[in-house]
Amino acid sequence: MRPPHFESLPKRKLRVALLMGGPSAEREISLQSGAAVSRALESLGHVVRQVDPLHVNLNEFPWDQFDVAFIALHGTFGEDGEVQQILERALIPYTGSGVAASRLAISKSASKERFIQSQIATAPYVLIHDTDARARIEQLADQLGYPLVVKPDAQGSSLGVTIVQQKAQLAEALDRCFQLDHFGLMERAIRGAEWTVGLLDERVFPPIRIATKRAFFDYAAKYQDDETQHLFDSDVSAGQLDRIIQTARGACTAVGTCGLVRVDLIVDENGCPIVLEVNTVPGLTDHSLVPKAAARLGWTMAELCQACLSSAMQHAYERAVMRSARG
């Protein structure tokens, strides 16, 4: 079954600036995502130019020579509103969420506060900084309780994330976290099954339960471990599956996302879906979850990428209408 967005683009082929690579710690994954997107779009006849912001000044780029920008930049600069702001100024349509939602989603602490305000279940946490006294951090960890999770505030792909079972492991976890970000989170570890839900605007892809022999769905489990299982036919009730989907929808609404998004959750031992984070530029590699979920609906990678372009055009039109209304 073809996605509803597939036939809604103009019949002419589009000139696509494909943003990939970039300066973040997730550069290698971004290059892999970009390569997959490039193959998919070129198979449909679109003219694709790969653009790496590490080597190209986007503020001086000839955007008027392109119809749309496809963002395959993961992590900082790609997901934090910076590149979105540049594209807004250039008045070029782009895939994914806007500036405000991107800035909010990249910060785990800021998005968790929005979840709390919107009554979306999320794990208790404290925000820490690399200048905080270690004794103070240890005191906060004691109050939070072990086991806990230490993670950078603004990184993806589980980079810098550690599950800390006891106090003796805390110092090493903090060092790993602060190598990637000045801010970090200590979050109560939730026991349960890990799930992920992909969305494209109002379309929800089939939820995936993740099974890994590792302590959690870390970087290696995501991109290197062929034994990681992605399960669609899990032994959960239709009601439980609906709660997972509605929680994912609620998280996206709370943050204000649009376009292609992936929500990561844990379903705890009581069956309650707990939101971990919202990813505004989900991976599109061969190991990535959203393409697997789209394939479950019968979508090819090309159809998924085409639907992303259609979404980008629609949201660009909506932004133009809003600008016109403001005068």
C-alpha cells in the first residue's frame, strides 16, 4: 500500500539539497542515513546534491537553486534548531520539525519538563552540570535512588549514556557524560520493555519492541549488533498497544513536532508507557527503526523519503501562510 503522501507531490522531479554529515558526535550515523536517503530519492528521479555542513557554509549556500532541503543531520546542529533557522531564513522547504520544536526536543531536560506539564509519563530526573560539586551530585543520586541512568542533555544515539547500578560506578558515568555535554541528566532507571514509535505527521507506524542482550538499547545495539531484535508481533493486548501509541502521540504534541519523528519509550512492569525522548531527525540507516516500521506497512525506503518531501512542502506552505497573515 502506497503512503498517502506519495502521490501528492508535483510530477516534476525535485532538486533536493541533502544535508548530511555535519559536526556532531553522530556524524558517521548521519553519513549513513544520508547515503540511504540519496539512493532512495535518486531512484525516483530526483536530482540530489549531498551537502555536508562540515565543509559547506550554509549561510552562503545557493538555496535558490533547490526546491527542498532533506535534513539527515543527527545530533547538535541538525536537531537543535540551528540548521532549521538557516533554512527558515532562506525560505526553502525542509523536512522535519521547525525551529522551536527542534530546540525543545534536543534538550532531554527541557522536553521532559514539557512532558510533565502535559501529564505525559516520564522518569523522575535531576539536571546536573559539569561544574557541580561531585559531592552534591552524589547526594542528588542518593535521593533519586539506584539504579539510575546518566546521560548527556543534548546527544542522541545513546552516546554517553550509562546505567549506574551503584554509587561506585557514578564517577565514571559522569566523566563519560560530560565528555559530550556540559549538562547531563540523572534519571531513575525504569525496569521494563523498550519500545519505539515512528510518526510522520498524523500517520503512526507500527510500534516496535526492542530486544537486546545488552544492558539497554545502546549505540552498539542500535547500529552494530545484528542480534538486536525488532519485534512487531509482541504478546501485548490491543489496549496496551494503543496506550503506547497515544503516549507517543502525546509526547509529540507536547514538544510540537511535525514531519518524521521517533519516540522512544519504556513500558514499565505495571504496563505504563514511560517516554524517554523524542527524536526529530530519526535514523534512516539500514539498521534504523523507522524504515523498518514503514516497511511493515509495505512502504519502500523511496516511498518513505518521498512522503517526507511531501510533508516538507506542506509545512513550508503553512509557514508561508502564517508569515503572510502576520504581515
